[in-house]
Amino acid sequence: MSSIAQKKGFGATLWDYLTTVDHKKIAVMYLIAGGLFFVIGGIEAMLIRIQLAKPDNDFVSAGLFNEIITMHGTTMIFLAAMPILFGFMNAVMPLQIGARDVAFPFLNSLGFWLFLFGGLFLNLSWFMGGAPDAGWTSYASLSLASPGHGIDFYAIGLQIAGAGTYIGGINFLVTIINMRAPGMTYMRMPLFTWTTFVASALILFAFPPLTIGLFFLILDRMFGGNFFDHTMGGNTIIWEHLFWIFGHPEVYILILPAFGIFSEIFTIFSRKRLFGYSSMVFATVLIGFLGFMVWAHHMFTVGLGPTANAIFAVATMAIAVPTGMKIFNWLLTMWGGSIKVTTPMLYALGFIPSFVAGGVTGVMQGAAPLDYQLHDSYFIVAHFHYVIVGGVVLAILAAVHLYWPLMFNQMLSERLGKWTFWFFFIGFHLTFFIQHFLGLMGMPRRVFTFRADQGWDLFNLISSVGAAFMAIGVIILVYNIIVTAVRNVPVGNDPWEDGRTLEWAIPQPVPFYNFRQTPLVRGLDPFWIEKQEGNKEGMTYAEPLSDIHMPNNSFIPFVMTVGLFIAGFGALYHGEKDWALPVLILGFAITFSSMAVRSLKDDHGFHIHKEDLMNEKGGK
Amino acid sequence: MNTTMKEGFDLAMMKGLKKWRLFSLLAALTIFLSGCGEEYLSTLTPAGQVGRDQFNLLLLASAIMTFVVIVVVIIYVLALVKFRRKKVGENVIPKQVEGSHTLEVIWTVIPILLLIILAVPTVIYTYKHADVAAMDHVDADGNKTAVTVNVTAKLYWWEFEYPDLGVVTAQELVVPTGEKVYFNLKAADVKHSFWIPAAGGKMDTNVENVNQFYLEFDKESADLKDGVFYGKCAELCGPSHALMDFKVKTLSRDDFNAWVESAKTTEAVADGELATQGEEIFNTSCIACHATSAEGTAGGVGPNLATFGDRNRVAGFMDHTEEDLKNWISDPQKYKPGNLMPQPKQLNDGKEFSEEQLDALAEYLMGLSIEK
């Protein structure tokens, strides 16, 4: 393979992306696919708020509304937030630890395609008889009773996408454990790498319960299983446990990388080392651990009894302590620093009050007797949007601006970025703050309409107006991206000027083999150390220039995924269409033969020779 | 730790503590919150001890949390004002502080103390609100001392059975004031959740087990806007989840006893010629699912209609008028999608109900009453 820059046709580029195992290209694909699902989920959100803008509205029907809310939640969590974060983990983490690539580049590609085809499968339900309508939690008695194939699309689609996430999680774990550059000890890892590490560990333990739950659901709905059918000796509460044993850690899978992103931003734009680094690491690990101890706080009203409720209430409150530590450490990172309010920093500054508000309402809901009132009301809707939007989405938007130059060697417009922020931020608070009060005023969640004169009319209207502001913010962002891409002005490395970690040290555009020589890490914030010591070369290197071993591209992950996608339709129509069983077998045959080819065919990759490397200046 | 930082921090803490005492915060919050919402529906205007306990917990939690938010905001604003690059100079490299053990201890210990303050009442109320032992207490004659209601949630309506009194009703729960009322909660089809926001928190109605809890109601509902408290289904249960409302009528103990007596003895009678016609139609088309006597036990296919004329709503959510009633009967799927009531053609020999038939049915149903 030549590493010399050359113009490629559309077909060649497409083939390159279909077969790539390069973490940077996979990151771009995660970002594009996740961004697309984010827009779809956003449109669903707008439909919800239009329907609820006034009482007794008939903009969408009752059944369709339930499909929209289910798909909004499922899309945003599984197909937008997580994949976009995976995109940043892929783009940034290997560079932050000075690795050539992730540990398993082939699996990295497989993980992406599984997510994408799982997401496509789920969204095809809109065109094939109706989307799932039992909420993103899909509680068993309702999901078993739901007519049509919506829930089947949910169960199979999430199973496929979930396998991709699981593979991705394992890959990141192995990468961080094994592929750190010399000198990059655990306690010198940047916070974004740390949070990727802990979030990946959470994926490792949290996704199996979901997988089991989804398999039970698939068996119940398509193959006559009776895991959840109480009339046949099953139990619906088991689904709730399985779902939340996954579902609560899932919240931390999303928020921990967000914490990581903000930790990077606060240090860069305060020009200061992260305050209390070791306690930040400790808090991250502790949050990850406690995240598995609190799932039943989603089930306070199920009737588990006072002892279970009391234990889970206290455990839930305990999580506030390490989270509080983080907040104060960020504040003290700013304290005594030199704060420059760029777009990413603006998001970080917006994050603090938003997330604190989301956190404190979380503690309120941890108080079980109070939760009996708040549970399944609009209060909880407000709370989790404060955490997910005020935490995760603000982090994602911040990271889009922060890492855009790293990923594309261009800078998004700061002016437009700030416009996006203000529209989105004001819209966000307008939409969700008032929903706390709607909940306290007796409005249940997931209602497709409400009658006038229950005291909810005005607040719902305000909430809908806020949603429009958020939409405008996102539209400005899309415009910003298009304009920046068209303008295509290269910015080089360290465009924020105060980059501290390794990813800012690498030349732009990033060569496909990453660092030509693996850097030597001499402390926390290695790039900052070199800059302070006036190192003109960028980094100190740990090895002489030598041949680089690289993996070959592969089309097998794509084919493997297509097999599962086909098998999904076989399972979905099992017992209903004659062709279902052959299709199921065909799909699995494709997947298993791809696996056989991969196992039996030797693929040793290739080497980039030292001589070629010496002639090269920058990227591909 | 650098000294300016410490000074600024201490200053912020002192200011915060002086300005915002927990107590005055509580008072301000109470006034602010109780201005919100409708008395018959809002959790902020609790109508009984359970709701009041939960409201007090809300106030305590809000006060603690407001305190936390204020402390964070003060440090945040000070940091932002004092350390902007414009102010500290473009080329200044700040001191790279590693951290501070003292501060770490402070912001670990204080939150733990605040959480303990919240955790103690939380645990106490958790046990208190789950205590249903008095449900089975009996007096000297062996009669239960407390009123127990068996609630069955169905797609999309509520059945209320009084097992010790031999009475069953639907859609409108009637309870005595000034005492604990106990509930056995169950769902007949899919999971629902039983919630009377003004009286207290919700409890799920599961399909496989019976949940138990209690609520209390201080005052009679007659003075409220509609003469009833509002009840809601709080768990997504299908297309018409939003329409699965019920109402709660609270009566003094004497009035409640009279209501029970009347429920047991009143027979459904058609008053007048039109109502008699309605009764005939009802007896051929409707009676297979709908009982018209309140004496009996739970397990109705459709809601018990013995108290229909006394109710506040048609089908749980439509206005209680003959017009709405006729609309409802002539096309239940249009108004409450996914509900299990048959369409008219399935009941009336394949034909829609005629206007006369609907008039007669409405006349008959509106006359079903145990209170008049």
C-alpha cells in the first residue's frame, strides 16, 4: 500500500471505508452514523413536543405517539449517544496513549457494522408495519401484549447493535491495558482515556444482562418461550431487573466519557493541570462500581418491599459523593487558571450548572418515599434529560468542536459554535426545567395527550417552545459543519494552542500509522511537559525509526454483519411466512462462513518500511 | 494550595452560609411550591398524611439540594470572574496545582453529612409507608376495622372492590376521610400503576402479584372543583394510557357508611318510558359485560355501571354529558384506542346504534344512581 497522498474516485473511497480497520476512519463513520441517528431521534423529539404543545391535540394518534416516544428513547441512547461517544473514543483514545491503533482493528470494524446494521434494522420497523411501542424500557407485560412486529424489531435490532457495542467495549479495554506508550502508566493516563476504560469495563458487565433479557424476549415473542408470561409460570418483574441491571450502568457508560471530555476541556482552556487528578480517577472508578449497586431505584414502586427500597435508596445517595468530588475538582481546576471561553469551554461551563441540577434531582429521587410521587411523572423526564442532555449531549457537542481539528484538520466556526451553544443551552433549560413542576403537579410521563384545565397547559407550551430553540441550535451546527467542510482550511496540530495530551502532538493530517515513532511519556500531560521544556520536535521518542507493522483492510466484518441482518428477518417472521426459516438459516450460514474464512485464512498484514517513512512529511 | 484560592474559597463558603440558612430556605420553598398546580391533582397540595410526609421529604431534599447548588454556583461564578484570560493576561502560565487533601476531605465529608440528614427520614418513611399490618385488625365482632379496597387495573379502566363490605364499583373510588384506607393492587392484563397525586405516591399494579399500601384523605372532596380528586395510571400500558384516569370521592365516615348501604340495596330501575327502552337495549347488548348492581365481587368484564349516574366522567375521561356518552357508545375505538369494549356493530346485530337507541341508552345509564 502506498502512503503517498493521491486522489481517489468515489467508488474507491467507499470501498476503503467499507473495508477499513483504521480507528480514525471508523471514528468518522461512528460520528456520521451516530449524527444521523441523533437527527432522527431529534425529529422524533420535536414530534412529541408538537403533540404536547397544547391540550387535547390530535397531531399524532395515540398509537403512533407511543411508537415515537419508544423510538426517540431507544435511538438516542443506543444509536446516537453511545455511538458518537464511541466515535470520539476511537478517534482520540489510541492517540492519547500513543498507540498505533486499537488492539483488535478487525473487531473494531465489526463492532461498527453491527451497530449500524442493528440501528438500520430497528428503524426499518417504521416502513414494515410499525415501530416498537412499549417504551424504550419495553416492560414485559406490555411488550408481550403489543401487536405487530414492532417489539420484534426492537429486540433483534438491539441484540445486533448491542453485540457491536460489546465488542467495542472489550476492544477498548484490551487496548488501554496493553498498548500504552512507554512511560504511560495508569496514573498518567488522561481522564478521557480513564473514563473510556471504566465505561468499557461497565459495558463488559452491563451488556450481558441486556443480551439475556433480549434473548428471552425474542424467544417469548417469536419462538413460544414463556420466560415473562405469568400465565405460563413466567415473571414480568424479571425483565425489569435484567433491564435495569443493564440500564443503570448504561447511564454511567454514557456519562463517564462525558466527564472525561469535560476534564480535558477544563484543563486545556484553564491552562492548568487537572485539580486532584488521583481523586478524579478514584471517583471515576467508584462511580463505575456503585453504578451496579443501585438498579432497583428504577423500581421503587414495583413493590419490592421496604428493606430493598431502603437499601437501594441509601446506595443511590452514596453515588452523589464521588460525583460531587468531580464537580468541585473541575471548579478548582478553573480556580487560579487562565480561562479562555472558546466554544468547547462554553459547553463545559454550561455543563456544570446543568449537570449539578440533574444530579441533585437524582438524589431527590433516590429518597424512595419521595420517588413514589416522582416516579413515572414528568419530574423523572426532566431529571434524566438534565443528566443525558445536560451531561452527555453537551459533552458530545463540546467534543465535536474540540476534536474536529484533530479528526479533520479543520476548525469549526467559533462564532457559529457559540450561536449553537446559546440556542441549544437556553432551549434545553426552557424545555426541561419546567417539566420538574409538571411532574410535581401530577402529570404522568408517556401520555400522548392531556386534557385542558388540569393546570398543565402553559408549562407544556413553554416546554415545546424550548424544544424549538434546541432544534435551531442543531440546525446551526449542521450548517457550521457543511460550511467548514466546504471551506476546508487546514489548521495543523495543537490548534487550541494549549493542548496537553499526546493527541495534540501528532502531525496533521494524522498519518494512517499514527506516531511515526512511539513517544516517550514523561509524566501526566506529556505534550504540555515537552512544550514547557521548549522541545521543538514535539515529543521525545521511545524508539528509533523502524518498520511499522500494519493490519490489512478487510471486507469480512461487513459480510458477517449482513448475515446477522438477514437472519434477523428470518427470526422476525418465524412461524408466519414460509420463507422465514430458510432465510434465518441463510443469514447464519453467511455469518458463520465469514467467521470460518477469517479463522482459516492467514492475514499477516503488511510493513511500512523505514525508508518510506523517512521520506514522508505528514499524513496520507 | 495557593493562598488566593483558599481565601476566595473560604469567603465563598462564609457568604453562602450566612445568606442561606436551611430554615429560611424551607419556608421560601414551601410558599413557592404550594402555589403550583391544582388542589385535586397536585403533589404540592397534599391531601393526606402519606402525601404530606412525601411533600415534607421533598422540601427537605430541595432545601439541601438548593444549598449545594448555591455553593457550587458561588465558586463557579467567582472562578469565572477572577480567572478569565483577559484578566490574568494572555501569556501567563498558571501554577500547575496538583490538588489539595484538605479540600478533598471537605467536599467528601460535607456531602456525606448532608446525605445522612436526608437518608434518615427516607428510611423511616420507607418503612412507615409500607406498614400495612393494620389491614387485618378486627374488632370484637370479628369485623375488619379498616377499609380495604381491592384495585384491579384493566385496559383502560379501574375496578374497585370492597371485599369486606360486599360492594364493587368502577372508575370512581369512594373512600372515607380521616383514616387509613388500605389497597390491594393488581393488574388483569398488562402492568399499570395506581396514582392519586394529591393523596400520595403511586404503587404499580403487577400482573403476577398483589401489592399493598395505604393512603389517607383528610378532607371531603365535595368542595373541590369537580367534587373529586384525580387519579392517574402512571405506567405505560398501551395507546390509551393517557386516558386511563379515575376519580376519587372522599366522604366522611358516616356518609361513607351510608354510601355502602345504598350501594348494597339499590336496584337498577328504569325511570320513564325512554329509560325503559334503554334498559331493554342494555339487557340485550350490554349486560353480558356490564353489571348494574353494586353488590357483588370483582371480576367484571366491563366496568360496573351501578353508580354511572353519580359519576364525574364518561369512560373515565370524557365530560359527563349525554352527548359524550352517546359519542362514546357509538365509537369507543375512536375515543379510547385499543380499549376492549366492542364496537356497536358487534353488539347490535351488525348495525350501528340508531339515534333513538342511543338516546334511550343514555337516558337509562344516566339514571343509574345509588346516591339520588
